[in-house]
Amino acid sequence: MTETLLTHYLIVAAILFSLGMVGFLTRRNMIVLFISAEMMLQGVAINLVAFNQYYRLNGIHPSFDGQIFTLMILTVAAAEAAIALALVVVLFGRSGSLDISLWHHLRDPGQPAVELTPSISEPDHQPNWPTLPVAGLAPEENRSAELLKPITDPLLSPEDKENPDA
């Protein structure tokens, strides 16, 4: 592995880590926060593997420490994803939203409330959704007599209608 290839891996890892950090610091949606944390972990994992491959193939430090640390990072990321899923399900069930500013009741007693920028408020009125008309015939009280009438074929001539057995 050459220095140029190592540089490319490190640039990709830095971009992943930076995008994850920006997403984590600027977003308020819980799912986006966890995805951003995962992006930062993946950037670190790419760094570890790239440096390990560079050192191992150039004979500087022939071991697999970077890959082992990456497996540990992936294990921690999987555990974090499981905990995050459980947290999102429980907190969404309680508040009905994934906006973290709505969860001030979870802070420690005695801690002051953190004033964040106002979130996008929900509209006060319910939207007027279009309604569809009821399909089919309206029920009538005396419909049974109409159902007992014999069905006639509209293509029959008047003579055939008078003498149906012929």
C-alpha cells in the first residue's frame, strides 16, 4: 500500500467522520443523531484498517491490531444500534415525536432546562383530507321484492320475451 492510497483512505475516513460530527451537532431528530454517531465510528474504523494495512505491508509493524480494534468498534456499534432502537421505540411511544427538545422531563432533578432553538411546530388545525363517496347502492327497506323479479335479457326480441321456452 502506497502513501497515495493511504491518503485516499484517510480522506474518505475524514469525510465520513466530519459528516457524522456535523449531523450529530446540528440535528435534533433522534434517528439522525444515531446515524451520525455510526458514521463517525465508521470513519474511525476506516482509519484503523488503513493505517494497519499500511504498516503491515510496509514491514513497519506486522500485526493485525487495526482489524481487531475495528471488530471491537463494530461490536460496540451493534450494541449501540440495539440500545438506540429500544430507546427510540420507548420514547416515541411516550411523546409521539423524535425531536429531542421534547424530552426535557428525562433530565436529572435540579438541572436547568436547556433552551434550544424553537422546533418546527405542528399545525394547530387538522388538515381537511378529501373524502370518498360511499360505494354501491344505498340500502332500501323494500328491496327484497325487487330482487325476486326474474331477470330478462335485454337482447331478446319482444316475441322471445313472451315465449321463453320456444
